[in-house]
Amino acid sequence: MFNLKEYWDTFVNGYVGYGHYLWHEVTHPSMTNYFYWLLAVSFFFFFVEVAAPWRKDQPVLRKDFWMDFFYMFFNFFLFSLIIYNAASSVIVELFNDIILYFTNFDLQSQNPMQYWPMWAILLTGFVVRDFVQWWVHRLLHKFPFLWEFHKVHHSVEEMGFAAHLRYHWMENVVYRTLEYIPLALMGIGLHDFFVIHIFTLAVGHYNHSNISVNGFVTGGVLGFLIGIVLGFSIFDVQVFEHFNIFQKFGVLGASVLLGSVVFGPFMKYIFNSPEMHIWHHSYELPADRQSGINFGLTLAIWDYIFGTAHIPFEGRDIKLGFPEMEQYPKDFITQNLHMRKKD
């Protein structure tokens, strides 16, 4: 059952396998290539920031832009190569073995969602993951030990899309560990996670971007994504699979229109936005909410449900950061080694 040699082989193979994977990602662009998805999403929001900035006086290459850009690739690729992928592979295998030992339930072969249509798996996985992440985010603000790691993300002084991925490497460990358990128990596979992650990556970039977008526009974007799925029979949706190409584009156009009209007025209550997330990074928090506000990563609804939403006025030009951040390290290495000194 618990084979130490097998765990060691998994650890070693994790390094070798991820090294090959990383090299393949860089040298083989494709529709399922995360490296180039990250680049494409990032360049898209960079160009939107340049074309229609919310804070027009903020430099295009804002303060710490290049450090944030490095954080982006370090947290998503280099950190996994250095330690996370190999170590997490061992933890995943050990976790699966523990579940099998105590419950006789094999997560690999007894997937509880294996007969669900793809759209239902993706939607359920997305909502569950976002809910777990919302609570993890609250923990990062609530407990001083975790807050010391999370300070890296809140050390941003000028907001832009790349700030989304400025965070301490320990957050990878905390988030991935706590979100893996419910997703694994549900049977969310690697391909499912990839689709969910690309969507949340785009929304996360959007939340941190120096842009402000009307809800009717974002509602239309949501309608466009729904229209692609419905009209072109993606993710096991077969409602209009017999339509010809002109009818499919008709479905897409109608979906964009309906998304804008129906979802538009409510988009900023359903999904996180730059106007909401800027307050999460506010230097000055309300006196009765010193542990934080607006914790949503992708969905905003959790903050409205649990009473942590706070948008007193347009926060375009508010000061960002946290008290005493003037003494906080300014470079990548020191930030990742920094911990608060004991009084």
C-alpha cells in the first residue's frame, strides 16, 4: 500500500517529467499549451491597458512591471520545476493511497463524475474551486503567519494585469493543497482543470488590469463564451449540433446580445472586476474590516453572500498597499525570503 520506493521514484520522475514538459511547452505552441496561453492572455490585457487605461496618468510600464512579469513565469513554471511538481506528485499519490486504504475508494478509477457531461464537470469544478479559493484567501488575511506570505501580493503600488501573479511561492502550496482535496474527491481531471484554469487566469488578469469595463460589455463577453459552447457543440453540449454554420453563428450572435442585456446589469455582482478588486488592495481598510475586504478571485458573489463586499466609491486613484510597507523589501529575492521579525 505505502511504498516508499514508489514515492521516491515519483519524486524523481516529477523533476524529469516536468523538465521535459516545460521544454516541450516552450518549443511546441498549440491550443493546449499553457505557456503560450499565458503569453496570449497577458499581451491581450497589456494592449487593452495601453489603448484604454483607467488611470491615464499611470505609466504603461508601471512601477515593478518587470518584476511582476518575472513573478508570473516563476510562479507558474520555474517554481514547479524547482520543487513543487515533484513534491506535489508524491503528496497526491500518498493522498490517493490514504483514501484507498481507509475507504476502499480509488480516486483514479472510481471517478464520481465520470458519467457527467463535460460542461457539468467544468461548471461544478469551477464553482467549487472558486469557493475553496475564496476561503483560502480569507485565511491568508486572517492568520498573521499566512499574511506574511500574502504581503508580497499586497506590496503592489501601481495596479496592472501582471500584479495578478505577484505572490509568494508559499501561496502555491497553500492554495493547491487545500483546493486539491475537494477537486480530487469529485474526480476533476487534468484536462478539466486546464480549461477552468485558463478561464480564471483571464478573469484574474482582468481584475488586476488598469482598465474599467462597462457591465454590458463584460456581459456580452460572457454571452460570447456561452454562444461558442452552445453554437459549436463544445464540452458535450449538443443542443444545436445539427445546425449549419450560418445558424451556429446566429446562435453566437444572439447569445452575445442576450448576455449583454440579461447579464450586463449584474456582471459586477457576479464576477470580480477591477473596480471591486482595487479596494481589496487599498492601503486603508475600514476600521471594522481590518482583516480584509473583497476576497473574491473570480466570482464576486461570495463577498456579497458573506458580507465582505465593500465598494464605497470609485477607487481608481486610492493608495495601494498596507501599513509599514515603506519598509517592506522591494526586490524579488528579498520579498520571498522576508518574514516579520519578532518583537
